[in-house]
Amino acid sequence: MKKTLRIIILLLALFVSFTLHANAATADASLIIVNPGADMSREVNVSWHTTTEGTMVRYTLASDTAYANKRFAVAECKPVPFEGKQGVKQCKASITGLTPGSQYRLQVGMGNTWSSDYLFKTAGTGTFSFVHITDIHSFKDIPTRVNTANDVLNKAKTHVDDLEFILFSGDVTAYGTYYDQWEALYQMDTAREMMYAITPGNHDYYNDSAQVTSIDYFNAVTNNPDNGAEEVKGSSYYFKYGPALFISIDSEAIYHNQSKYLPNTKKWFEEVVRANPAEYIIVFCHKPFYTGNGGSGTLTKFMRQNFVDLFDRYGVDLVLTGDNHILARTHPLINGQNTNDPAHGTVYIVGPQIGDRFVAPGTPPSEIAFTEGGKVDGATIVTVGDGKIKLKTYDTSGKILSTYEIISKSSTIDKTEFLKSLSVELDEDDISAGTLQFDDLGLGRINKIRVLVGENEVASSVYPLANSLELTGLPDAGAPYSLQVVITLRNGERIGKS
């Protein structure tokens, strides 16, 4: 009887062990990453690799740890271009209809086999924070690079309670055509904790001979919004997060093939900004516009010549870059000149190299407000909201290296005085035409001006360049009429005058 009982207990133990092992089976899904959706208040994108047909995403609110109220997102899959990865497919899924300002969790898999949890947060209406980091150069033979980046990103959590996402301004890998370098990068702790927004650098295009290849490798490990410039979709894209518009420019593509990619990218940039009004505009790309040591002169000149006028025109607040390996931040600049006013102009940041390949400090040009070269492993926490963008740059020890505040381009406008400045002068020869005049507030501070007679619009201008607006189609009869002027500021506030 005792022998029989022992056999039964042993069989039960084996059954329990087998059941636990079966339930703990790992899903056939790797390189799982959450990337931005175009409207981060309601959508995100997910990318993963698999050799199994039918894998999908299941997701739910973060509080639902048992996935009792789960929903599913199906994927489209296609083979990856990496050497030695025959049979491996990249799958892309979009999760839509989410609740703004909410924390979610997701898993990838099928049936009873699912990956570990990945977390993300949708944009709300309040203040939010993210981390800018660059030039990690993930390389399997030098693990200290990714390990150091992991430490730097984890250290950010000691400075801010709630991080929403990580933004990378290129060179996340040493050779973007090498699969294991992406594997190492996506093993960082934050890859499971929040969304990653990545723009490519030159190294992310490279093979092991440092030759520029195809963007197909980058796009095979990311799932960015399909709203970029023609020919460079996936590497150029935009997304909205709260009051901010984020725009990724593929600076590598436009630098190496200017005739093919540059005109499309500049045209696309203007279309995006004009169609997506936002209190703050944040651009990220790899190539810098200014450097802490004055180096990289040819490429910085190229970037300035092609984009600074656009950034000034539309009031870009912040540009996040890399490549130079020396930490630097400019003064707020318009046309390359210090405005001495944090509510005007654009601030440009170059992040430092992570782990090794440090560059000694040099002589900073006059546009640079802060720089630190040499061995600096660090990143910048960017907090957006309450009428400002706060910048806090720190190193891997947690030491604060620099702080700065960029004031909202709407917050310092004297609205009463501006409305007083509005005046209309009719054309003496044609009373159906005239000119609306107003004080010059500076570039990029007004989103739109509309002039109406009743319900008929007689003039409008998005991001007006001048301090006047030509009016046409005014009533030419002798009866009095009223003009209504409606001004939309960058923060969405509307002010008006009759």
C-alpha cells in the first residue's frame, strides 16, 4: 500500500512538473519591441521576429496581470534580410483604440504560449518625460557598450518618477546589418518597460566594412508609423505625444543621396508641421547641426543649410542629435544667432557616445552654451508640459551635468497688447481688398490666423511669416459689416477680435 502511494505521489509530482514546464514554455518570438503610433494617445506599433505562423499580440491594461480582459492584434509578416536568418520573419502589428493616459501590458505568442510582458503608456493631457540617448554602437564583442547604456537608462528612473519612452538619435548599433547587435540592444531593461522611438544613424546602415547599405535592415527590426517622406518611410516618421509633435528625419539618407531624398524630406517636413499643430515641435535625427568642438564641419554645414530656415520658419523648439560624440547644447538660435530668450528660437543638443570611442573636448563655437567632452556616459531627461520643456542631462553615476528650460512659444505672448495691434486698412482703389496688420511676435509663435466676414473666410495664414495679411473678397457695398479675426496660438488657445 505504501509502495502504491509513493508511486501515485511520484506520478502526481511528475504531472505537476510537466504542467509547469509546459505553461512556462517560451513563445517563438524574439526582438520584441514597442514603437510609436502616429497618435500616441490611442495607438502603438509592435515588431517581433518569429519562425512560426500565426503569432499575434495580446494586450490589456497594466493592472490586468492575468490578461482576463485581453484583446488581440493580428500581424503582417515577411522575411527578414539578415544573413543566416532564412525562415525568420518580421511581424508587425498595430494596436489602436487605446485609452489616453493609460498604462498597458502586452505579450506576443499564440495558443497557450506567450512571451514575457512588455509595457507601454499612452499619451495623456499632462506633463510627460522621456530620455534622449544616442551612439550606443551595440556590438556583441564589446558588451560594455549596451551594459553602460542600460545603466544610464536605468539611472534616469532615479531622477523622474514616470518615464514614458526612450528616444534614440541614431547609431544604436555598430553595424546595422548584424542581427546579434539588435538582439543585444533589445535586451536592455527599458525595452520591456516602455516604448522605443529610434531614428537611424550611419552605423545603423553599415555592414562590417563600414559601407552604407539599405534601410531595410533598420525597418526589419522596427515598426514606426508609415507616415514618413517618400522613399524613406519607416526611418522618417512623426508621432504626437500630448502637446508635442515629434519628427524623425533620416539624416543619413538625405546626406548620402541628396538628389533622391532631400527634396522629398523637406517638402514632407513642411506638410507634417502645417497639418499637425502642436505647442512643441521636437525633431530628432543623427547628423548634428552644431558640435561642441566645432568639428564635423562639412556635415553640420549641410544640415544647417537645408533645415535651419525651416526650423526657424515653423518654430521648432528642440532638435536632438548625435554622431559627434561630444555632449553639447546650443543657445536658443534663430538664423544661427543667439536670441537670448528661451521662448524664441531652437535649442540643438548633441548627445555623448556611450561606453567607449570618446572624443576629447575642443574649442566650442559661439553658438554652444554648454559642452563636455572626454569620457562622458550620459543622457538627457526631457520633461514636457506646464508651459515649458525641461532638460536635465546626467551621467551614469547620476550626477547632473546640465539643466535648461525652453519656454513655450505661446506662454509669453501679451495677448491683450497683441489684439490691440490688429488693424485693417482698405484699398483706396478697391474696397473689396485690404490689409490686416499686427505686431510681429517672431517666427513660429502663431499657428494660424483667420479673417471672416460672417461665416465667409476672406483670408488665412498658417505660421504667418509677415506681420500683415492681404484680404480679398470683402463686401463692396456701402452697408457696414464686421470683420472677425481669429488667432490660434501654438498651444491651441484661440484669441480673437471683431
